Amino acid sequence: MYLNQHTRDIIGALKWKTTWLLFLLYAVTYGIYGAYYAAKKTRVINSYLEDKDHISEKLTQFLIIGAYMALFLAIGCSLDKDNTSLDNLSSAVNAVWGISMIVWGFMVRTRMNYLLSADKGEAKYFSKLWTFLFTPFYLNYKVNQLQELDEREF
């Protein structure tokens, strides 16, 4: 698959290390690294879009704040195992944060398909299912895969 220069520039700007390393850092930091990853990738994607099409910076700020809240609540729950109110709050924050990350993933997916002029069935197309299941790991994997495919063909 041959990518045009515009697509190559976008993929190159988004390229990061292995998806396994992202997964490890995400897990070790209780999602905090994932939130910062989302914010960084949002800035890159937004730099290729018109202002009206930008992914909200407020969403990525919420992801960062929510990740810290989830971590602190998890620590609080582990210290006070009998506090059901704290446990319920922790569950709610985790649910809202997880949904917000999926929303971010679909915003990225839509913008990437637009930026890459990707149609369903093409190798550069970002899938709804994989976006839903593996945000942000799918973004990282897909970008790395596209660059590897292009390097093999070029």
C-alpha cells in the first residue's frame, strides 16, 4: 500500500513506540499515561484540521483529571475497604472516564478517516469495532501498522 506524502506526514507525526509498551505504561500508571497520550495525539491530529473540526481540548483535560481522580479513589478504596460510598464514587468515576475515553477514540477515528481519505475496506480505514474495544491502543497499533506497510511497499 502506497501512502501519499500528506498521509505519510500525519502517520509520522502520530507514530509512537510499540503498542505493548503503551499498554504497560497505561496499566502501571492506572490510565494516567493513557490520558496524556490522548492529549498529545489530540494536539497532533488537531494541527492537521481546521478549527471547526478540532477534537476538544476540554475532553483531553477531563481525561487527565479523571485519570488522577480514578487513581486517588482507588488508593482511598484500598485504604478504607469498608467505605461503600467511596467505592461507589470510584466506580462512577471509572465508568465516566472509560466512556469518555471511548468517545475520544471515536472522535479520533472520525478525524483520522477524514484526514487519510480512508474508505471502509481500505487498509488505512480505522474500524469502529476495534476503536470501541481498544481505544487508545488501536490508534497506536493502526498508526504503527500503516507506517510499516508503507515502508514495505515504498
